[in-house]
Amino acid sequence: MVDKVTIQLTQQEKEDFYQHDVKSASNFREASPQEAPKLWISGGQGGAGKSSVVRRFDELVNNDKVEIDSDNYRKDHPAHEFYVNAYGDREASGMVHEDVTEAVERLYSESLQDHKNIMLSQTCTNFDRTKAQVDQAREAGYERITLQVIATPNEESLYRINKRYEEQKAVDGVGRYLPDRYHDDMYSKFPESLERYEKEKVFDEIVITNHKGEVVYENQLVNNEWEQEPIAVKVLEQYRNIDYTPQEVLDFHAKWEDDVELRMTSRPIDPHSPNEREEVKRLEDKSLQIIIHKALEINKITQKDVDAILDTIAERREQPLYNAKKFEPSQTYTGIVRAINDDNFITQDREKLTLHETVEGIQKTDRGTAVQIHYDDKGKGKRQEITFSPEIKQAMEAIKEKLAEGDKNHYSHNDLKAKIERQISDIANGHISPRIERNEQQIPEISQSKPQEKSSPDR
């Protein structure tokens, strides 16, 4: 393996980076000194969702604060662009870590000296480092220091890391990536650190929010004693281990398709990460395995549910989203909306997947619905009603009745809807020509064979 070239910044380059980029991005110059400054430190693994904590702090201090988050400064580092071009954005963030950390420590110290409100976002897994930061703040005159904890399940934060990366790639061409080995290390170490923070009374207040940003635990020191029973770790674990119904597991997989796979399909493969699609599938499977394991442990779902879930996901993957071809002008496309986000969507019929840009009349709620899109000669698309003759409409109603009769004990409402929408798409594309008569040969059969036995839910 060839050693990577690293760029050593001069002192002047470090100073310029700090003054022009770090201070500007942190609101340092706009924040005003306070008589009773507030310090919030947020903790949690990467992808936990610290932005909700920042919003709550903004409301408390009317946005008069210094926001310190090392992730916000990486892309502005003088050598970041070189590292991206040479090694890819997945490597670049780590290669500027040392300089960014140095700048963050300086920014924190200067903010304390000026008695400004501070929102410091970090993982807080390193107990000694975090305690030293708190001690430094107390020496500077900060009297009430709050630890804000985000109790986000690890499967959710894995998804958010990849979603954020793809969103940033779509806007800036580069993203901030966190490998799952670092994510997992943060996730596993944080409970032990949290227990020590509470036991040793490092903070004056501990607040825990769930992954939706809702406060689920608050405790504060009064006369150096916790106002309530100190159970922060117990609450953290409770809200990390949320349960899922079978449909919620499938909806979670759909989020990966919509927000990660679809965005990746809409851009070229990164030449520095030629296996990035396989890596996303690995992480997608990893997060699904975590959910299924949790749900089985608390008896929220059964092994039969797991088999059905894996069958549905396998069916979705028979036509990978990456096979989608971009729409062509002067064409009409009819199919099921397979995946959709704010910028693109993919339709699927029996023969192909088609990648579309935003089209008037197509909404996120159309996922799983049969739609028809017509493009004019300039490539402007518009949704149009799928029209059928009265005879075909009557035959379609017969299909719906048969599906409802034959599958009502085997499939959920969403499963039935999906089957019906596929029938509509097939008819519109000419794959099926139903007749009015209802007999077993003329109405397509829905297989009701039992799922094959699987050795493990970790498919």
C-alpha cells in the first residue's frame, strides 16, 4: 500500500484557517459576552442527530451563541480539496483531523475567556477529555453546565450517516463520511462514560432526548445532590432499543432505498470508492439485522414475520435501483414508484427501472403507487392519469377482489396494495391483457406457497 501524502500547514495557514473559516462558521464574532454564560455539551455517536439539541439551545439563548462542532470546519481546511482529489472524500475528513482539533480547542478556550454562550457538539465518549473541558469552563466562571444526550438507536444513526453523506454529495459534490467501525466504537463506549458523568456529578444538569428530539429525561444537581434518582444510562438504553413492527422494518428499509440508494444511483460512482454500492448494501443489511435481533429479543416479531420481511426485501432487490436508466424525452413511462426523495424518483415495471427527476404531480406519498409520466420533446415531465377501457377496468376490479379473497389471511393491507398496483402497471404496459370473464386461467394467480425455510434471519 502506498503511503498517503500529508500536507503540513504553515503557522500562517493555520492562523488564516482559524480566523477566516473556523471563527466565521461558528458565529464567534456575532456572539456577545454574557454575565451568566451558558454551556451545553451534546454527546452521542455520529449520526445521533445533534441538530435538534442545537435548535433547543438557539431558542434558549436567542441564537446568541458560539456553535463549536469540528465536523463543520473540515471541508474548509486548506488541504481538504487536495485530499479529496487524491484519496476521495471518505478519507479526507480523517486527514485534516489534527489541524481541526487544534482549531476547535483554541476556539473553545477563547469563547470561555469572552464569557460567550457555547454549544459544543462532540461524542463525549472520552471521559477524561470531557471532564477537563468542564473543569476549564468552571475556572472561567461558568456556573451551570449541561450535558445533552441524544438516545438514538444504532441502526438509525447508521442510516443517518449515509443519508447525510449522500445529501452533501448532491449539493457540494463532497460529503462527510464516518466509517461504521468508528460509529460502533462510539456507540458502545458512551454508556460507560455517561454513567461516570452522572455518578461523579461532572455536570450540573443531564438532559436526554430521543432520536426525534423529544426530551425523555431531565435531572439536575440541587445542593450537590441529584433532584431525581440518577438513571441516565437506564433511560439511554431504553430509548436506544425501540421496537419495530414488521411493517416498520420494511419502512426502515424503504428509507435506505429512498435516501441513500436512490441518491447514489443519481450520481457517478466515486472512483476512489469503486465498491461503495456494495458497502451501502452491507450497512443496510447490518442495520436491518440489528432491528430484527432487537425485535426478536422482546418478542415484538416472530420468526415467521422475519421470513416474510426478508422475502419482501429480496423481492425488492431482484431489480436493484442501480440498474435504473434515466428517462428519455418524448416518452411515456408507466410503473410503480419504487423509490422517491426530494430530487428524484424511480419507477419500476416488469422489464426496467427508470430514473426520473422531480415531476409535477409526483409526491413522496406515491411510493408504491402505479403512475404514468409523459415527457415532451424538451424532457419536461408531467404526471397523467392512467386510463383504461371499461372492459379492462371491470377486469381489474375482478383482480382486486381475487387478491382480497385469496390473500386476506396471508398479507397485510400494504402487501395487497402493492400487488394491486403491480397489476395496474402490468396492464398499462401491456404485459397482461385481462378479460371480463372470471376464471382461474384468465385472472393471474398469486402464489401462496409457503416461504422456504431459512437458517438465519441474517440474510
